[in-house]
Amino acid sequence: MIYRLLALNIDGTLLQSNGKIHKSSKEAIEYVQQKGIYVTLVTSRSFPSARKVAKALKIKTPIISHQGAYISNLQEKPIYVKRINEDITYDTVRFLEGFPCQIRLVHEEFSLSNKYKLHHNLLAKTVFTSGDPVFYSQQFVSSLSEYLHEQPVTPPKIEVYFEEKSDLEDTKKALGKMFTEIDMIDLDTLRLDIVPAGVSKLTGLIYLGNQLGIKTKEMVVIGNGIDDIPLIETVGLGVAMWNADFKVKRTADWITRSKNEHGVAYMVKEHFRKQQPIEFLRKMNIIKK
């Protein structure tokens, strides 16, 4: 099979435990792009945060952020945006405020959060990614619903961080019955992403593929999160990081090394060195476009 697009998750895939991208990963991305293969990021992160990573990797293809709700090139010209309307956002926040949780409305230009202090120490450290650029406004308010009553927001995504697993499950059941306009995506047992109905990393990748004239069977995905499973199951070659959850690895066609053992670079060297450049394959009439 000839692969024409490589899609990468950021956290747990490209980034090492220290939050940095290893030189070998940068070289691997450059190597793939020189062969004429598209490279994109597909992430739950906000667009400004994902854009920062894409610039470091010199990625030229539009990137998929906000769980697939916001797809844009690095010049901040979106090719696809889907939002949660202001009424649903307000009603969802009002409901969530009944639980002990951190709520974050993630817009492409700013984030807005309640001042709830998480008591789960490990979770509290991960609520806001260190990758958010300094110019990305992060505002905290005492009452999100009161703020939204005066200043409505239409975010591409709402992040929710719970103290208890049971609260996450109860929220999913209740919101699923209350609204058809939103979908919920688990990231782990305490983290929930709320997105517009029909939005996911997979739908975002399919949309981008259609724009580029690339079929899912011509794609490679490398990921590690629970929300990467639909991607890994669907594309031509689904790759899981060694540090991924067992559920993720079980669905993968290929398992590469961990994030701290340069898993992305290892996979690229093992596979893409065997594939001729896209332009050469066109000249040989092996691919038509």
C-alpha cells in the first residue's frame, strides 16, 4: 500500500515526558515531507497550542485541532469550523456547575474557566497544557454561567475535569439525554471533551483527506489516546505508541516505541524508507494524481 498522509497526535506521541519534541522526530517529519507525503497533527488541543507544535515541525498541511472541530493552516485561515451554539453552551455549563469539576471553554482565540480548584493533584497539573502560547488568553471567573449570561461564547470544545469517575459517567448519561446538539468524548476516566454533534478526530481527518484527495486507506495515524482509537481502526495503517493504553494498542496494526524512546522517528524510519517519493510514483504511473 502507498501512503500519502501521516497524521500524528501530540501529547503522549510527539511530546516526550519533558514536554519537548526530540530532534529525531523533527528529522523524521522533514524526511516524510521531502518524500511528498502530507503530514498533519490531529489533537484535542486548541488551535494556537497545536499551531505552536506544527511550526516547530515545519508542517505545511492544515492541522486538526479541538478534537476535529477546528481545521486550519498555520496562517490561521480555517477550512472547517464547527461550534457549540451559545444556548447549548450556557445550558451545558449550568448543568456541569452542579458537579465538583473544572470546566474550560476552549475557543481558538482564548479559554474561559471556572475557578474550581481540583483536589486530584495529578489531574490538577494537567488541566492546562504547558503548550498554550503566552499570547493565548486564559481567563478564570467565579461563575461561568453568570459570565455567559452577559457575554455568550460559542466554543468549538468544552473540556471537563472531574474529581470522581462516577460524576463523569453520570454527566455523559444526563447530557446525552438532554441534548442532541453535542457529543462527548472520553480522554480518560476523569476527563471529558464536549464537542458539537458529529465532530471527532476521525471526522476531521476524513474532511482533510477529502480536501487533499486522499482516501483513509492511504493514511497512517500514530497515536496513544483513547480518542485516537477510531482513527487507528479506520486508516490504512494505525500505529499505537508503546506508552499507550492497552485498549489503544489492541486496535493497532503496528506498535512503535514509547514517546521517550523516539517512537515516531522509529516508525517513520522502519516504514517510510521503503516507500518511493510520491513524485517518482506519479512519473511511473503507479499513482495517478
